[in-house]
Amino acid sequence: MHPTTHARTTPDKPAQIMARTGETLTYRELDARSNQGAHLFRKLGLKTGDAIAIFMENNARFLEICWAAQRSGLYYTCISTRLTAGEVEYIVKDCGAKVFIASHGLGKTAAETAKLIPGVACLSLGGAIPGFASYEESAAALPTTPIADEAAGTDMLYSSGTTGRPKGVRLPLPDGPIDAPNPLLAVLSMMFGISADSIYLSPAPLYHAAPLRYCMAIQRFGGTVVIMDHFDAEEALKAIETYKASASQWVPTMFIRMLKMPDETRLKYDVSSMKTAIHAAAPCPVDVKRKMIEWWGPVLHEYYAGTEGNGFVYTNSQDWLAHPGTVGRALVGEVHICGEDGKEVPVGEEGVIYFASENQFEYYNDPKKTAESRHPEHPTWSTLGDVGRLDADGFLYLTDRKAFMIISGGVNIYPQETENVLIGHPRVADVAVIGVPNEDFGEEVKAVVQPANWADAGPALAEELMAYCREHLSPIKCPRSIDFMEELPRHPTGKLYKRLIRDRYWGKRESRIV
């Protein structure tokens, strides 16, 4: 259950293939390179329990670095390529990274970040970045055999936080050898039929939790991972046909893009090899999922879970067709739906979703957020903050998002970050940032602004504020449109009734997500 095993048994088998170029990395090469990376980390002074941060787009060496950290007993934090230098700085410092590895393609942001993280060793990959040492050159001369003190490391990935900043979910390091199995492997094997024979297409950014963990799990099995450097609808279908991919993982936006292609393009590719198409990260519109099942067959599998690992809800195509819109039934953690008073509500009524589970988690450096995730009367019940309902058969339906978090194309966007920027503009008196419907992405970012002077309200101010936002945040977090209100609906205590604003845009939809 580790690439080092497959390097001995099937050394020439592809561990990964880059979909666009066909560049292949065998298990022998993956083992050798990850050993060199492990030696490099020890040479840099890293020991078991230390952390590194990875800031790269999808490329042929991404997983190699993760495996090097995994077999060195390190925490490895993969950072979104969409972030600004200030946002990257926050995560690097918060996770306690002693090494920052960035790709040449992100060199501008990486170089700006390096100035903000003194004392952190900076390595570049795929080309030079001023002030960075070359990862390839640093590792090339080191041994391809294992380090003497191998230990199992794990990822430390980021979820939402109370201040709008992302928060790291840091779990204890695995207690066992580097090749010890983990619960995800059992899920992939029993539920999705994943094995050493699987050819897994990964169309999503590897810095996200699910793509990263699933790709590494496939390589634990000894299967082959086919990595797209970025998602393109037709290229994804071409990759399925070219590599005869048998398994994959998607977000609903990708389904929408594929379905919107002209039939003569969409249907010319052979997708019959696809036996398991997993999707998550955002609820899928009912019509979209139904059309995907009609096209690909009953091979779609959906789950609802979080980076926190406190629960896991799952549905296959057959159960979904019988319960359209469901995200499934709980397989890990018993689901409880509770009202604002903490009491369980009757079947069919909406409330906060709690998982009763022994799998407890903590948000790193944020005890307040951790405490807020726990039920006030049941310490083993925890929530991701989502709202939903159960039907009489125990199937869960999501109907709202935690703390009004926006999910656009499967990417989590935390409104308070954007609000904090916009409220700093001198012509803004108050602001609410919300997600509004978007046909392709599920949701898009909108800002509703109360101007300091109502006479300023109009297109010119809207453009000025959107440009101001882009100066301070990554584009994905910036509003695509701005509306104005003379006064936002706030209680005298200062609480903003954001629901009243959102309902203007979502209307009376059964779900306020899609």
C-alpha cells in the first residue's frame, strides 16, 4: 500500500501520466525521486512533525514532492494557485512551514511571498525564481534509497475560519509505517471498486483535498493516475478515450461544461471505459446529474464530507435516481438535524447537520472555531455548518451553506474576506458579500454595497470597487457584480440579516445552493 512497494513489484508501470503531453513517471522513478526529496528535507534540517508548503499548479512533480514529505514524517500543505502573496504568506506562517516550494509558473507571487516569510527555505521547481534554490538541482545529487528514519507524514489542508481566513485541519501523524493502510483505501476499494488495475483521471487542481488524497490513494494501490494540467471539457473526454480511464472525480461545473458542448463534439469520444465517476465539493443540479447518468450510465457516485473527516455521506446512481437531489446516506458518523436551539427536528424539516462520530478534529490555532463546530449538549457531535434535511429513508439533502460560504465551480469562497477589503474603501459605508446563482459555476460572488453617499451609487462606483477588490484579493474572491442599497438590513445590535439580502436573488427555490 505504498509506491515503494510497487517500485519493487511493478517498477516500469506508470504511476502517473500527464494527460496533455503523455509525460510518464514510473513507479521506479517515483520511488527514487521521492527518496531524493526525503533526503533533501533532512539535509535542510526538517525532522518528523515539521511542515512544508507547496505552491504549484498541476505538474509532473507535484505528487513526487508530496510522497517525499509523506515518507519523511512531515506535514505537507498544498496552497491554492489563485491566492495573492499576502494570502499565501498567511498559510505558510500558520501551518508552520519551514520549507516553501513554488513552481516557476507562479514565480511572481512566490517571489513576493518569499519577502514576507523570512527564515523559511524557498525552493523553485520548473525554472528559476529570484532568491530561490532549485529543487531539482538540490535533490538530484542525493541518494535514491530511503532515508534512515522514515516515518509516516500526512497532509495539513485548509478549511474555513471565523475571521474569513482559512483554517488548517491538523490531525495527528499516522501511528505506523509509511505503507500502513488508511480508511480512505477501504472506501475506494469497497465502494468505488478501485484497485491496482484502475486508471484514474484527475481533472481538478491537486491542491484541493479530494484530488490530492485520491491521486495518492490510487498510487498506494498501484494504479495509474492521469493528471490534467487544467480542466478543459473536450480534453477531459479525449483523455478518457486515449487512456481508457476507468475512474475519475469531478465537480458539477465540469459536468455542465461537458454537457454544453455541441453533440457532434461531445458524443464523438468513447467514454465506455469509465466505470466510476465520483463527484463532490458542491451539490449537483438535478437536471445536470440526470443527464450525466443518461450519457455515461449509472456510474456516478456522490459523497458529502469535509476536510475535517467527521462524517461521510454517500449515494450511488441507483439510490439517487430514487431520491433525486440527495447527497446520500451516512456511512461514517450518524447524521442529526438540529434547530437553532440544538434540539433535533422532525424528519423533513431543515436544520444544522451534525455528525455523531468518534472522528474528532481541531482547527489549528483556532480553538474558538473548533468549539463552534461542536454541539452544545453532545461533545461528540460536530458540524461543518451546513443546513439540510433528512427524508423518511434516511437520505440527506443539503439546502444551504455554512456561514453563507460561496461555492463557485467547486471552490470555497469566504465572503468575509471580500467584505473586509471592500469596507476599507472610503466610499463604502456597509457591505454584504453573497453568492448568487450562476448557470455554469453554481454560484458567483456579488457585493451589495451601502455607499457613504447614495448619490454615488451607479456603474462608475461599481467598477471602481471591483478594481479596488482585485488589487487586494485573488480574482476568484472578487465580486463579478455590485448592487447598491440605501441601507443594509441590520439589527440595532449590528447583526446583519444577510438572509434577507440573499433571498432577493435566490427567490423561493427549494435549495438555495443550486
